Amino acid sequence: MEKDLCFKALLKFSLGVVAIGILLFLPAGTFHYWKAWLLMGILFIPMLFAGIVLL
């Protein structure tokens, strides 16, 4: 069961990164938008550490 839970958590985290990336970079038209990278780092790095601790 724990393996299944880890897989689901990793899948949802990855899909969240992709979805937020699309929402930020598609309107900007470039991957060189540093404010979007900063926002994603501030959002997802603590989320990753919290997810690891809670699993």
C-alpha cells in the first residue's frame, strides 16, 4: 500500500508542476521568464519537502 501511495503522491506532484508551468509559461511565451521560475521554486520546493516528511 505504501508503494501505491508514494506513486500517487509523486504523480500528483509532477502533474501539478506541469500544470502550473503551462499556466505560467504559455502566456509569457518563453521559458526565460524568471519570475515564473521563482514562483514555482517558492511553491514546489517546500511542498516537496513537506510531502517527504508526511510520507
